[in-house]
Amino acid sequence: MDDALALRALAAVISDSVLRDRFMALTGYDSTTLRARAGERDVLQAVIAFLGQNEADLLRISGQLDVKPALLMAAG
């Protein structure tokens, strides 16, 4: 797992209110939990899995991070 890339993806997701709200609703994480556990493996895997469920979101976040979508998916 590329923790640094997954952490960057998490930061990009939580900086977007729509994605953040959907991510938290689907994972059950709240803002306190995300702050406390942002670098933990299960949280990082959850953000990569979340992006893998919606191609438009994956493309948008990989574009923001300037990485290929396949590389971002491989981070998980």
C-alpha cells in the first residue's frame, strides 16, 4: 500500500464537501474519527475503495493529485 498517496487521496476527498459527506455516510466514519485515524491502514483502504466505486470521482481525484487512476487504485 502506498500510504502517502492514499493519505493525499483522503485529504482530497475530505476537502470536497460532497465527497466527504458521501464517504462518511458510506463508511460510518465521522470527522473526529477521520482526524484521529487518518493514517491508519483501514481508513486509507476505505478511501481507495470508495474512489473505486465511482469512476467520475476516481478520475477527478486522480486528476487533482496528478496521478493515473490505476496508480491511485493500486495505492490501496
